[in-house]
Amino acid sequence: LSFQEIHQVRDALAGGVAGRVLPRRRPDLGETLPVVVFTNFKGGSAKTTSSVHFAQYMALGGYRVLLVDLDSQGSATSQFGLDPAGEVGRENSFAAWLAAREQGVPVDAAVLCGRTYWPTIDLVPAGAVLAEAEESLTRRAASAAVEATLYFDELAAFLAAAGTDYDLVVVDTRPDVNMLMTAALHAATGVVVPTRATMTDLASTGEFFGHLANYIAEFRNAFGRGLDVAFTRILVSAYDPTDRSQEALCALLRDRFGDLVLPGEFLHSRVMG
């Protein structure tokens, strides 16, 4: 059976007992929308690969997933068959939401959540147009207006408007410090930090956590609250168990971060390429 056929069978079997065949978020029981953000400073850490595979894994389990691509390179977007350069513009990306909000124009968030060839994954695509989104958030961050200071909650506001039909949101971010990453962290209920077992990657990961700690402290001093993140985990990616140096560095990582490191490494494979 194809995934589409499996999905149709699940729908047919669900009937009035969807929870037994199809896992569903229950807002009526107080279940909030989980938002898992994949982020790190270091490029090449398999961040996009991890976020896409996680979204697909959850979709195969029957969950309705929204993947939000906030990386202007659009790598996650490309993996779902869209050309970031030719098919993504300000009218069908997160930039459209920010432009409308900045101008005070109503916008339907659900329209920006496009269908993909996966029946239970929708996508908010990314491309170079996200530079406009960065500029929009930067302008608002510099504004003295009280309402403009809420720029960091824009992704959370977007998901609140668009997420009623989803069980889970997965967010892929750009590998550096930027306004869109900040907005993603404020929307996150969970953060996954992919890292390779190399000295440069581990140093970058340490810097990321240092930045995150400083930002949360400064934000709490300014606004009286921190980030509403239920969990943070480190995912060791592109791991080669035959490489003794990677084995040693992975052991060091687990020694320093303990249970924050996910059990089981994302193994290096030519299949990933």
C-alpha cells in the first residue's frame, strides 16, 4: 500500500473512534499545539534533514503535521518539491503574514499552509523572500511603539490562527542568530539541537546554549517572562561509530549534557546524501 492508501484506510476505519486509529490532538481536553523547533548556529549539522525526517515520521504515525520553513535557503521546501527561487514569494510564505500584520491588513493564515505530496503534511515554504520578513521584524524591534515590541510572538500568533487542524508543528530555522529564529524560539514548546560529533560543532553548540541562556535572562528582565519550552534535546547527527574521535566526542557530549542528549545517534549514511 502507498502512504496515501494507508491514510485512506485509517480514515475509513476511524469513524467515531478516531483516537484509536488516528492520533489526534484534543484541544477540547486542553491539549495545546506542540511546536518542535530544529535549530543551531552551525550549518551542515543535518538540521533540515532532521526536521524533515521528523515531520515525515510523525506523519507516517497518523499525525497531521505543519512544517514551517524559516530558512531563506529553502532546503526543507526543496525536499517537498518546491523551487524556493521560482515558486516561493511574499504571497505564499511567512513573509506574507508579517507584511500584512505590519500594515494592519487581515490575512488568512491557513492560505499560507500549502499542501504537499504527503497527505498529512502541509508546508509554509521559504525562499529568499524571507529577507523581507527579517527586515519587518527588525523594524518592529527598533520601534518605540508598545505593540511593536510583540514582534517576537508573531510566529506564535500565526500558528494560533493556522494550527487548529494540526496535531504538531515542525519548524526549520536558519543556522545563525536572526529575528526569525528568535520568533521560532518564542513559539516553541520543544527545541531540538542537531550537532555533529566534531570539535567545531560541539563548540558551536556550546555557544548556542550560551546565547540562549543570556537571551532568556535578558528577556525575563525586560518582560518578566522567559520562554515556554517544555524540553530541549541534543541530537547527534552524521555519526560514524567506526571513528574513534567521534566516539570520544560523543561520550564527552553525553557526560557534559546528560539526559539532554537523545539516546541513539543519527548515523552517517550515503543514503542521506
